[in-house]
Amino acid sequence: GAYIQLFKTTLNAVHSTIQGPLQNVGIEQSWGVSIAIFTTIVRTLLVPLSIEQSKSAEYIKSLKPYVADIKAKYKNNQEAQNRATAKLYEDAQQNPLAGCFVALIQLPVFLGLYRGVRLL
């Protein structure tokens, strides 16, 4: 409904903005360029989230030796491993699933773009 309409409206705005200049230089089929520009705009808006995701991933990577120590210390007790690992991440103020957030944010955006393009 309204979600897909938002993408259609935005894509149409981008297309109508660039269609005239592209036709002036002889490019008649400008939908591909419009989609590429729209995608670039969305990716640019998501750059701050991507940077945070990268920082978080690097920090989680730096915690790997500590996680390995925990696994060695509690190798016969999975529950203690899980508690100690969770405590490590909590003390470091990190979420090991933080790397998924950008992908989860991008997914509905690009699905909406796909559906919007199909309904043009």
C-alpha cells in the first residue's frame, strides 16, 4: 500500500528530474539511470549505519580471543559458556548481532523499490 507508494513516488520524482537532461543528450531509456541514482541516494543515506556496523564488527572481532578463552575454560558446560560470553559482550557494551541491522534496514527498502518498479 502506502509503503510501496512511497517508493514509487520517490522513484518517479528522481526519474522526472533526470529524464529531460538525459533526453537532451540523446538517452531515451532513462529508467535504469533513475533506478541507479535512487539506489545511490539510499546507499548514501545508509553510510552512517554501515560505518557503525563496520566498527562494531571490528570490535567483536577483537573480542574473539576472549571468547576462545571462555570456551576453553568452560568447554564442558555450554550454559556457563553462554553466560560468560554474554557477560563479556555486555561489559564491552557490544551486541554480536549488530552487524545484521544494516542488512535488515536495507532489505525492506530494496524490496519496496523492486515492488515499486514492478508496479510502474
